[in-house]
Amino acid sequence: MGVVRLSDARKQLSRIIIVAKKELVDFVRDWRTVLAMILVPLLIFPAIFIALPLFLQGEAAELSSYELTVEVQGELPEDLSSHLDGRNLIIIQTELLVDGTLSEPGIDSQRLNSGDSGDVIHAILRLLEIDSNASQSWNYAILSDSTDELSLEAKIRTLDAVLTWEADVINATLAQNNLTHDEAFDPIHWDGDQDTADVASGGDLAAMGLAMFIPLVVAMWTTTAAIQPSIDLTAGERERGTMEALLCTPTSRSALLFGKWLAVATVACVSVLGQMAGLLFAINFLMGGGLEAPNISTTGVLLLLLSVILFAIFVVAIELAVAVRAHSVREAGSILGPMVLIFIGPTLFAQFVNLQGIEAWWFVLPVFNITLAMREALMGIYDPVHIFMWVSTSLAYAIGAILWASKQFNREDLVESLS
Amino acid sequence: MVKALLKVSDVTKSFGDVTALSSVTVNFHAGEVVGLVGGNGAGKTTLLRLLCGLYQPTSGTVQGVVDEQPVDIHRMREHVGVVPEATGLYARLTAWENIRYHSRLNGIGDDMAWTRTERFAKLLNFDHDLHRSTRGFSRGMRQKTALLRALSHGPEILLLDEPTGGLDVTSARTVRKLVRKLGDEGGTVIYSTHNLGEAQQVCDRIIIIHNGTIRAEGSPQELMAAAQRDDLEEAYVALTEDVARTDTPPEDEGKIARAWRRMLTRGGGSIE
């Protein structure tokens, strides 16, 4: 009897592998899906961390090449004039005619907002000298249109010149009183390099940095990466009419479900690994190749892997179950798309929970428990109570999700094809 | 060779409020080609799905018999090949890969499956298309692939749901010839169709299903005699005189889904 059962189990396992292999072959043959699921996640963080800053730098350089016109209302001190020089600005001087405060635009509002391509003024600097004990004292305001890129750029350049001039005025006033800038503004100061005073090693810092990213990446990409294959292998099969023929084979529905689950989980894991590799490469690139290997013990790595696996089992089973219930690919997509937020929301929230003195019940809550477990594993915190709680509850959630998926996969209407 | 047959005893199958089959009793014997003939929504597909264990009867039993021993219908699957109405092929796989996938799930080695597939493919004049991707296959080519897939593990019973529906004359003829050949070689084929002429041509026995009940069964001659008509079509009309139902069994929807549908459609009509 035992031999028969073992043989049956072997047969089921073999069928699970046959289903998973076929689904993976089917998946790999669709180049668009491979592009979306493997290459895009691999490239997304390098694109965000490397390409985006380079692109922004290029845009800023392009903006700085524009010659902009600033009208100075009131007397323009020579010191300020020298600071405005070299900023690619055309300065027009006019008289200051203001009733209220300098910030109230009055009729100048129309002049800045006119959109007239003729003699356009990008910003207006208003200056009024006032009496004080300082070497000089002025009130000023810069009128600009924050919705106009060139006007905003003109304001930034003008403000920069004004602030540099202000620093000169402060230093001159201090000098009159025999004081230096540091004596006046930094009388109690840090001696040496602040980073040197931090006893955490580079590896510890790297691990802490990863603890900020990894749980979010795992949660976000596991949930999103599993959506498309989950839909394709369930609602997609129903819609294409392939499900009925498949269910007529002697393979049990649980073996079919596990085979499909294995394929989806493999795709999701490869996607997550791709995204992590991209993330680490981008961080390393930004730090000029100086990123130290994170200090994570073998226990930490094992706990991290366990948490990722349990989370993947849970998420993929839920997504498969929801997709099985849907009558069409469109319906499954419209349900699963917003459902991602149910997983990502708690993950985001859990990122800000203090690990110091954390209450044990956090490790019972679904999704929260896995995020916190990943954070603790990366930070080298191994609390046996926490580990027991998140492992046992995650296992329970994963089993519950599989049972639910299995129940959905045993529905009679699974054979119905909308086509 | 394992002798297998199927026994349907007083089976009723309901979907919610709709009864798709009512008190159906019928046996399928080894070595016969049986035609299930009936209109749309008569219950032919429901009966076929009960025979391959995809549906559970609401009441009654569906059993297989292997070596004269009754077996659960699910354990019969190794002895059954099925061609559903929607052929159900994977577009990114070749015809042979589709066939091989199912034969592997049936526990058959690739060599044996290939030998069987090649033999039947030659009969269907399809052997040159086995290594082509099924994307872009015509209806006839899809049907042939599905037939080869169902035959690849050497089943004793073949269940065909409208196998010639939508096929051109030549393809339909090829499929009919193959079915007849399988019957002549001792195989059991259960064949659902709308087409009486086709059933008369291919089947040893015809079962007329109407509004979820079996109205008559027997050879074409027996049916004509029972209806006292000289023509099978006339006999069919006489045996199914009452108006055919138009409501098809709805899907097994949940309580919330049903309440939502009823609220929007006010009793099942279309949303206005």
C-alpha cells in the first residue's frame, strides 16, 4: 500500500513538473512577456537611478543656456549688479512704483503673464533700501510665474545672486564689528568628520540601506510580476478554451494548480531577482563603485529567503484564486490590478514601524509580518519570538491561500469557456 | 486490452434553477459508436462533461467499468480521450507539442505517443503539419490536432463534442472516416452532433436528447420504426415535437454575483 502511495505521489510530482515546464516554455516563447517581466525589471532601477539624473542634468543645462530678461525696479546696488553678471541675464532697470508690500504684483502681474513673445520679461526684482544698523539693509521681492519654466529659471538665477549678495553684506557687517562668519553663526561646531564618528561599518550601513528597499521591491514586484502569468494560466486558459481539455486528463486539479503555481512563482522570483540586481547595480553606480557588501549573516540570508518564499506562495496563490474566479482575462485584470495596493500598502506602512521595542502582534498581521521579518533579517535582528510568529502565521496564510486557490480550481464552472 | 464502458444511472444535473439533464439513464458499451443528437441547449455537452467527470451529477451516478469492476469516473480518465467543442490548443506550441503535453499528463512516453500520433496523422493527412505552430491553424487543422491529442494515449473511449462543427466538407469527411475506423477497430466513440445525416452515417446507435431528457435511442432504423416515419429527420421531429427550451444553463455563479445580476437585470432580462 505504502509503495502504491509513493508511486502515486511520484506520479503527481511528475505531472506538476510537466505542467510547470510547459507553462514556462509557453511563457518564454512570448517575447513581449519576457521583455515585460524580465528585462524591464532588470532595467527599471538603473533607468531611475542613473538615466533619470543624467536626463535631469541635461534638461537643467539646456535651461541654463537660455538668456532671460529680469527687470530690476528700484536702485540696483553695484555689488548686486556684479553678482547678477555672468548668469546669462539681461537686466532692465526701472523705477520702483509700489503702494503695498513689494510682493504684491499689481499691474506687473499682467506683464509677467502676458505670454507675449515680444519684449518678454521673465522676472521682476523689486528693491528698496531701508534704514538699519547694518552696513546696508534692503527689502526685496522677486515676481515670477511659477507655471512658466523660463520665469521660474529667471527667479532662481536672480534669487541666487541676491542671496550671494546678502552673504557679502552680512560678512561686511560682521567685519565692521571684528567678527568672522563662523564666530557669529557657528560658535559651537563639530570637530572633524561626522561620518568618522559613526561606529557602524560600511557593511552595516549597506544592510540598513537594503532594509529600506528590499521589502518594498519584493512586495511590489512579487505581486505585480505574478499578475500577468496568473491571469494567463487561469482566466486566459478558460477564455481560449484550453482549460476543458486540460481538466479531462487524469492529472488531478491540485497537481494542475501546483504546476501552474510553480510556473508563476518561478517567473515572479526571476523578476524579483532581476529587479534586485538592477537595484544593487544602480546603487553601486551612484556610489561610484564604493558600495560595500552588506553585513548579513547566513541566518539572515536564510530567514530572508524563507520570508520571500512564504510571501510568494501566499501572493501567487491568492492571485491564481482570484484569476480562476474571473470569467475573462479582462475581468481578472480589472480585479487584480487594484488588488496590488492591498499588498503594497501594508509594506509601505511597515517600512516606518520602529523595530526597537516593536510589539509582537505586528508579526501576526499578514503582509506586515513578512515586511518586518525582511527588515529584521537584513538588520541582523534575530528575535526567536518574532521569528516563530511570522513563520507560523505566514505559513498559515500561505496554506490558507493555497486551500482557497485549490477550492476555486475545483469549481465546476472552470470548464466553461467564454469563447 | 481493458474492456471499458460507461454507465449513467438516473442522473439529474442542475445549474442553480435550471435543470440541464433530468433522470437520464443510459449505458455505453465497448466497441460502439454512439451519436448524441439534439438541438442547442438540449444537454449533449452536459452529458459529455458528466461522462468525463468534469461535472458532478446533482443526483444519480455516473460510473465506469474496467475489467467488469465499477470504478469512479475520475479513474476512467486514463481510458478516455476527449475533444471538447473549443479545441483548446496552445498557440505558442506546435501541434506535436500540444499532443505531447497531454500524452505526458496521461502518463504515456513520448516515443509511444509519437508512434500513435504519426499513424493517425497519416490517416488524417496531417503528418506534415505536426511540427508547425498551431497559431494560424484553420478550424479543420485545429480539430485534427485535438483529435490526435485525444488519441495519443490510446484511450478505449473517445468523447467528441461537435467534432465536425465549422469544418469544410473534406475535413468533416476525414474526421467521420476516422471515427468510423476507430469504431470498426473496436473502440468506443461517443459523438455529439446536430447533424442527423452525419449521425446516421457514422453511428451504430443514436441517442436523441431533448430538453434535458433522452427521448429515444437505438439504431437509425429502430428510431424510424419507433416514430413510424420513413425518414430519420422526420422521426427526429416527431420525437422532439415540444418546443425546445432556449435557456442555456448559467454558470455556477456565487450568491453575491447572482444577487447583483438580478438587481441589474430585474429578473434575468437585459440591462436597459
